[in-house]
Amino acid sequence: MLRRDRIVSSICDAVGNTPLVRLAHIDAETPGVEIWAKLEFMNPGGSVKDRPALQMILDAEARGELSPGMSIIDSTSGNTGVALALFGAARGYRVTLVMPENVSTARKAIVQAYGAKIIFSDPLEGSDGAIRKVRQIVSEEPGRYFYTDQYNNPSNPRAHEIGTAQEMLAVLGGRITHLVSGVGTSGTVIGCGRGLKARNPSIQVIGVEPDDSFHGLEGLKHIASSIVPGIYDPSVLDETIYLDTERGWTTTERLAKQEGIITGHSSGAAIAGALEVASRLANSGRTGVIVSVLADHGSRYVEVRTGGPR
């Protein structure tokens, strides 16, 4: 039966209310501790970035900073770009995205399908290089663009504070003891952390970062060696777990083989962090309910070979 609350007038209205699923096979190794994952790849644009992208656009419209005829621009490694391209198309704006040249072919193709223009930055400079390039473009042509500036825009964490966190609480309520989430722009962990702590200040909020500046956990930031996002608020965090790339990748494979969930490596890293916290609790005889966020689907990271067999 079709649920009436999923009949929407615009693709923008389909954002949110993503499933929250217990990882019962994975958390079987930590008796008394539950691990729950928010399936953010069920958003219409396929990732957690749908929430802040839409919120940034809506809030800018409400303030009068974004109006018909303007172009939206931002730097992105992929998911925010997909979301901005989607909602830009839906709301009638041109979109320009600055991306490191080595982002996946799939994400390049998706944003172009929505009509967005891509400007490539140096792949060796990663997300920080894209940030520097977009700032240069905006400074050279003032007034042409609305720069969403996902790393410094308070609408980014606000989307999770008023949305994602409230959905977690609606399902698990006062049972939640921990939030474990990856740190990229930091919007997800900071926004969700604020929303959860507003309900229960004793909830522990734990960020997961790569343990080195040269890492393979796309979408996450090693804060100490990066341009620190303006929205990053360490006061919200009770702890940061520094994770090696191999453990993030291995946990991503476990999610596929044990839970039937194919997701990106940043999500694998988040669950690896959740498992670390769960193991500590279980080993000390304590119980807990840990929530985490699966940011996107693994199909975003698959390179498709064309042209037939070789």
C-alpha cells in the first residue's frame, strides 16, 4: 500500500525520513550493545548531503540572498555537488561545481545529467584545493554566484539538527547513548550531536577521522592537516576516533557481506568507529544504543568500463 505521507509535490519534499536499521549481524559480537545505522543513501539524491544542500538553498531564498537568475556554486568531492545539481534543477537555478579531477566517473556523470557545469581542480590538492579554487572564482566575479559554502554555512549542521537527529529520536527516543559519525564538512556529526544533546546532554558524540592526512577514506577529513571548516565545533564532540584506511575498507566489506548494505568507505569508517565504542562498552559489561550514519551508496565509487571486453 502506498503511504500517503510519501506522496510529494516536489522532489525536494522527498528528502529525509530515511530508514534506521539495526546492524544485528555486526553487533552480535558486542552483546548488550546495539548499533543502528541511518540509511542516508535513501534520499532522492542518494546521500546524506541532500539535507544540507536543500537547507542551504531554502535558507538563502528566505534571506533574499538567492533569487531567480542567480547561479549556485560550491566546491565538492561529489555528494554535495550531486545534491546541489538536483535541487538547483528542481528550483530553477544554474549550478557550477568545483571538483577535484579524480572524483569518480559516476559522480561526474550524475551532476552533468542534472545540467551542472564542472570546473576541475588539482586532484593532488583534494578537497582543500577545490575550496581554494572556488573562492578564487567567486572573488573574481562578485555578484554572479550564490556561494553555498558548505564548509562554513550554518545551514549545513542545522539541517541535521532539525532533521536527522529528530528522526533518530523519533525511532529510538531516550534509548540512544552514543552517536558515532564521520567528520567531513563536519555538518552531520555537529548537527546531529547538537540535536541529540538538546534532548539528552549525556549522549556521547564521537567523530571519526582518518588517522593520517594521506588516506583512502573519501569524504572524511583529517582536521589537523586540513582547512578547518568554519562549522566544525569541537565542543559538541566528546571524543574523536582516528581510524586507519584499511579498517574503514574492511568494515565497508563487512556491511555488504553481513548486512546486505553496499555503502561508501566513509560509512564503513563510521561503523568501524561504532564497533570500537561498542566493544569498549561490551568488554566493560555495559549496555548501549549507538546510532551512526551511512552517508551514501557504494555504487558512487564504482568505475564502469565501457567499450566491451578487452
